[in-house]
Amino acid sequence: MSTTPLATRYLDVPGGRIAFDDTEHGSGAPVLLIPGMLDSRSAYRHLHPLLAGAGHRVITMDIRGFGESSIEWDDYTPAAIAEDALALLDHLGIERAVLVGSSYTGASVVKVAGDAPDRVAGIALLDAFVENLPQTAFQRGLVKVLGTAVIQFPAFWGMYQKLAFPTAKPADFAEYRAELVASLRTPGRKTATRGYVRGDSAPVGWSAAVTCPALVVMGSKDPDFPKPEVVADRQAAALNARKVMIEGAGHYPMAEFPQATADALVPFLASLTESRPSTADTQG
């Protein structure tokens, strides 16, 4: 399997430019991978080749404000990212795809599935902020304090990354962590950082509109959730989804345990391909 990096491509949308890459080929269902907040599409660097190797066309996109996308936007909400994802599918001429969202963008793929069900074959949530347990006043205050710390002191995000990989840090972890911190220091990046950490990362009620197949993947040691499996159960119940817990994984299972994440995703993707009616069936 080739490991040559894919060329960055760009899509202009109202308000800015979205960066993405695309394998362009694959017999399985096309898969769109969307990273979480303050991250780039490189978050999927270890999972991407596993999905492509399983025969899928794999597209990864940078979210607003990060990676190689434009930095300053008027809107960084999960709903805005959902619009970008749908615009990218339109741009690439993809009628139906599987959308994978991590953390903050779990809500984005839920939004696309609810708003444009004919375009979504299925969704997968990786340690997503969807159907969370209600926060106490103390937790809300703590989130606000931590968000302000990240805006003012980018190194704080690097400290968080160490906690987010509690068991098996990837071989390139130190380099990748340094890149994340450096990106937060890029001129203008505070605007984007502020847009994410002070926005609504877990909108309520969107799951009710989802009718497509769904998969919930959650790390058993995710530090973002006091009770990761309880949150995963809530998501699975709301989306009528299959749940997979990855033992020992933190907030980024696709980088910490890429093979285990692929082992959860690939059968799910195969089931969607197998369940689609054939051309003969639809023309019969």
C-alpha cells in the first residue's frame, strides 16, 4: 500500500476555503473523515491507510480555522462544519457517503444525517460530544476556565494531549503534539480557537432526526467524560446505533489504537455496502 501523502485540494465556500484530500478510488462506500476541534485532518493519519486498504474511497477534510483551511470565519459551530461537509460531497459528486466525526464534529455528522438523509449512507462517532450527560454548574465553570487557558496559553493544549492518550501514544506523538501547539500560535488562530472552545460543542436534539445506520466508538479511558461508557450508551440509544468500546483508549482512538478503530469501522462500512440495493434491484 502506498504511503505517499495525498495532495491538498481546496474548496471555496461562503466565508472561506476548506482544505481536503481524496484517494478518489475505492469499491466500498466513500468515507469522509472529519477531525475534532483545534485539530487537522492529520488526526486520521494512522486510520486513513487502513480504511483505504480495505477498499474504500477516503476523503479527509480540515475544519474551519485549522489545518490548511482558512483561519478566520464568522461561524465555527458544528452546524457550519456540517454545511462544509455537504458542500464537499457536492463538489466531489458523491451522492452518498459515510461520515465519521471525532469529538466536536460528532455533532456535525449527526446534523448532516438529519438534514440530508438521502446523502448519508451511515455515520460513525468517535468519542463524540453528542447526548452527553448534563453538566453541573461546577463542570460548566471548569470547561470555561480550561477553554480560556487554551486560548491564552497554547502549551496547555499540549498538556491536554498527554492526558488524551492514556495508554498507547503513537510513535509520532511528540512531533504531532508540537505541531498542534505551534498551530495555535499562528497569527489569527486565537479567533478560531475562541470560536470552538466557547461555542456549543454538544447541541441537544439533533439525534432525533437521524434515520441512517450509526456506529458509536468510545475509548474506555477518555478523560473528557467522567463515565465514557454511559455517554456511549446514551448515544447508541438515541441513534439506534451499535456501540464499540475500545479498551484503554482515550479521546483519539483513531491515533492511539488505529487497528482497533478500523476493526470497528470496516465491518460497519461493509454492512452498508452490502445493504444497498443493486442496480438491477433498483431498475427491476
